[in-house]
Amino acid sequence: MVSSKIGHAFDPFILKIYRFIFRDKRIHPNVFTIFGTFFGFVASACIIFEYFLFGALALLLSGFFDVLDGALARSLGKVTVFGGFLDSVLDRYTDLLVMGGIFFFYITHGSIRYASITFIATVGTAIIPYARARAEAAGIQCKSGLLERPERIVLLLIGLFIPPLLSSVMIVLAVLTHITVIQRIVYVRRNAKD
């Protein structure tokens, strides 16, 4: 919700960081998309082995590269259909890997309750972008709803940086992801022409 209002306002700041680190080398945006997914894998592994701080840092890096690839593509005029497709697909891997890591953590600790809540949150996390994709396939731009990807990442970061809050974050995600799906269903129903 917040992210759709902000749009690409942080692009100049992100690009300054990019130029500082990479000295303005011409690296293709898709490389950073892949980097983002790699750090998503790392975050998931860290969560499974209970290195929550490292998991949070890896997820933070994953999120940074996810923002960077789009900002760089726009600044270089390399926004492509394939780039957008690749970014969207790999984002789903990252989202589900991280949620899977949390699910596995709860299972190995015998917490069926929070494993179940995490599973419910994971389903919602997967359906949100699917609802948008189906709406857009029908010709309806659908970015509505409380919990887009940046908001979900921020909540996960809070839970990983402060592990006692992780269970509460899972409850919030389990509720708000499905509310977001419902909001998108209602939005499409109102904007459908049939």
C-alpha cells in the first residue's frame, strides 16, 4: 500500500549507493535480480539453522538488490518484458524460500501452531502476486491492498532482527496477506467490465 504510493522516489538514492559500490560499472540489471534471489536462499538457510541476525541481513541484501535491479533498468533504459518477468518469478522464489525457512524452524521446534500459522501466511504471500497477475492478464491494473511485497519484507525483517517478535509477525502476515487478497478480489470485481 505504502510502496505503491512512494513509487520510484528512492531510485536516485539507490543509484548513488550503486555507483559508490560498483564505481558506475555497466552491470546488467538481471544480474542484480539473480543476486537478490541468491541472498533469499542464504536468508532461508540462515533461518533454518537459527542464525536469525544473518538471515535478516541476507534478506535485507536481497531486498536491496530487488530494488536496485529496477532502478538500474530504468536509469539505463533497459526495462524489458523479460526483465520484469524474471524479477517477478525470482521474487516468488525468495518470498517462498524465506517463509519455508520459518516454517521449517517451527516444525523442528515442535511448534505445530506457529508452523500452521506460517503455512497460512505463506499461502497468502503466494496468492497476492497471483491475484495481481490474473487481474493484469484480464487488463486490470491491480496494485491495491494493504500488504505488497515491500511491506511484507519489512515485517519479516522486524521478526528476524527481533526473534521474540517473529511469531507475532507470522500472525500479522497470516491475517493481512489474506485481507490483501480479498481487497484485490473486490477491486477486480468493481473494475471488471462484465
